Amino acid sequence: MRTVDVAIIGAGTAGLQAYAAAALHTENVLLIEQGAYGTTCARRGCMPSKLMIAAADAAHAVRHAEEFGIRGGPAAIDGQAVMARVHRLRDHFVRGVVEDTEAIPQERRLRGRARFREPGILEVDGEPLRARRIVIATGSTARVPDMLGRGAGQRLLTIDDVFEWNDLPESVVVFGAGVIGIEAAQFLARLGVRVCCLSKGGKIAILTDPHVNEAAHAILGAEFHLDTDAEIERVENDGCSVSVTFREDGETRTERFDYALAATGREPALGGLALENSGLKRDRRGVPLSDPATGLCESGEGPGCAPVFIAGDAEGRAPVLPVASDDGRIAGDNAGRWPGVKAHERKVPLFVTYSRPSIGIAGMMAEEVAASGLDYRTGEASFADQGRAVVEGRARGLLRIYGEWATGRILGAEMIGPDAEHHAHLLAWAIGRGLCVPEALGLPVYHPCTEEAVRTALRDLCRNLQLDDLAVERIMPSD
């Protein structure tokens, strides 16, 4: 039986990072992958979605050019050309990842389906493999509710299918107003597709601040039909279209669409691993319990069990590339250095939805701040009259920042607005450095730029924290 120090199951973002980190400690690392090389990000996530968004932005700019005195007629969208560019550049990004993966020595790579035979023993396509440490990095798959699967049948799509189109359809109903659903609904609408986005729970993306969520609903709902409290009564496939019956504002409506897109979340891809043979403790979803600071899974079989780590979308906390990358690095480092496990400090939470305007979250979300028990205040800035945003015809959105009363520390922020992805980065950096509001206000901001809205919100927060000169001395005592 072949024996390795570290076996990594999955060659996506988390798996590749785990391999690189583990290989710093031992050469006896094996990367196992059952499918094609190339990460979710490159194949069917970040990059193809941004290619669709770039095309949608171009079409939107043409349609609204007259606002600036530029007349060129309506945008003529060639769906086949749009998708050809998406495929060409998507394949370029995938090739880069594949080449990097295949640069790993062949003896350290194994193709096949891995499963647990017993703790510390894997089977790869039926062949046994002993691993002193194991990293699970199998990624995630789209979650499709039974009602949609049964009702829409062959006309039900996930976002993976969208990026394989050769042309654009006439109409799509999007189920889910999370990050994927909102991005897809908007880029399809801007590319001339009739779109209806339906969800439950009232939330846009992962926003928890009701004021920012309300602003997002108003802004995005002006571009496509958006109902975040829809009651879906029936979904049916009549052979050539999907009909959806739903209640909205007390009325029952039935509409037909070419396709239904399930953007109802993702779930860890753990099927087929036979985790019941792993000796690991699991939650009610069947996901191994683990420590996010180390990636180490909890074992139910005692200390003699081979340690197992989990990383990326497979552990289900936040299925986004930056988190998967950090997870992989942490899990791989600890698998490689075992038994000297090291607790890694996690980065400040940072999440972006690439809608237009974009949505950003930095640090603690509004719900987390409210539930923390901390005494806090909020500062906000509207983009409705923000100078640079007005100049560029992008004057819409809201930014809210939360600060702790006792210390003046910035706790978190939620926002929708022009360049929000950049503002969220700035605030995440400030939070990561533990800056209080006066310290953040001491940092330079140029004019005119949309970053001035961050300064406006910080000034408002400073006032609400009552940080006059004497109060600043209270939270920043002099030597």
C-alpha cells in the first residue's frame, strides 16, 4: 500500500493552496483530483461571471451615453459574440490554472475518485492509500430545491450552465437574490434578457443592514423585476418554456420564461467521500466539525486517528475564493507541520457582490454588531449627492459604518454604491489595523473621488460617538 505524509483531496483553489503550504514541510504530498483541473473560480465562478458583467457594463454605457450628450443609437447586442468572448477568455484563465497544476511533479498528482475506507486509509478508484494526514478540499456544488428540480426539469439551469451558452436567451427567471442571483439577474437584464428575480426572506446578497438592503432593493429593482418576498406556488416545464406561478402584493401571477436559473446557494461537495468511515464528528448536514483557526477536524475515534483537515467550500462557512485560499493555506500548513499545529489569525471578513453599483461588507455585519452586546453607533453617507458619483452619472447608494462607543474602534460596514468593492477594502484594512474613527479620519483622501463618501460616513460616525477633542483624549489617551 502506498503511504504519503499528506493526501489532499481536491485540486481547486483550496487544494492547490494546501498543496503549496504542505510541500514546504514535506515532499511526500499527494494531490488527488477526480475531475478536470482548473478551479471553480476560473471555470464557472469569479472570472466568467466578471466577463459577463463587463459585457453588460458596456451595453449599459451605450444605452446611457445620451445622458452625457453622446448620441449613438440603441445598443445592438450580439449574444453569440458576447458568449464567444466569455468562452475565449474563460478558457484562457482555465489554461493558466491547468498549466500551474500540471507543473506539479507527476508523482505528486493522482487522478481518481477518493473515498474513506477507514480512518487514515483512502481508496482512490478502489486502490488503497495510507495517508498520515488528509486535507479535504472538494469544493461545493449548486443547491437546487426539489420544487425547482421537479418543476423546471430540463429547463432548470445553474450558473455553471449559463457560462456554456452559445447565445443569449430571450427570458430567464432567477430563483434567489443572493450574490450569484443578483449578479446574474443584472448582467442578463443589461444584456437584453427579460429577467424576473424571485426569492424569500427579503435580503439582497448577504446584506443585513435594513437601510442598505432597502437602498439595494430600490436601485436594483429599477433595472429588473425583483421580489425578495415572493410566494412561489408552482413551477412547470411545458416542453418549450418554464411557467412560474407566484403571489406578489396579494395577487397571483403566472409568467413564462425560456429558462429557470437556480441561484439558491451552494453546499459542500462531500458526497462519495464515505465520511461515515472517516472517524470524524459531523454536523447535521454531514459536514465535518472543524476549527477555523487550524482547519483541523474533530475526530470521534480518539487521538490515534490520522488527523484530517478541511478547507474551502467543503467546510461550508463562506464559499468565496479569498476564504478558500486562506483555508487551504492554513490546512496545508498544519497538515505539513503536524503535530505542531499552529492557530492562524483569520483576516478581517470582506465580501463583495459585483452588481452595479457594487455591494460591499467589511468587518462585522450589522446583525453581528447588534447581537454582540457592544454599545455602538452608526455613521452613514448617501451617494445621491456625492460629487464624483454625480459627475459620472452613478449617484445612488448608501454606506453605513459601525463604531464602538467605548473605544471609537471601527467594527464593520455595509454598503451599496459606486466603487463599493474598493471602499470595503479600505475599511477592512482599517478594521484589521484596529483603527479608531479619528485615526481613520487622519488618513488622506483625494478630491474628487468616491472615497470621499467613506470620509463623510466616518465624520458622521465621529459625531454620533460624540468624539469631540475631549472624547478623543478619552479613547486615545496621551502619553
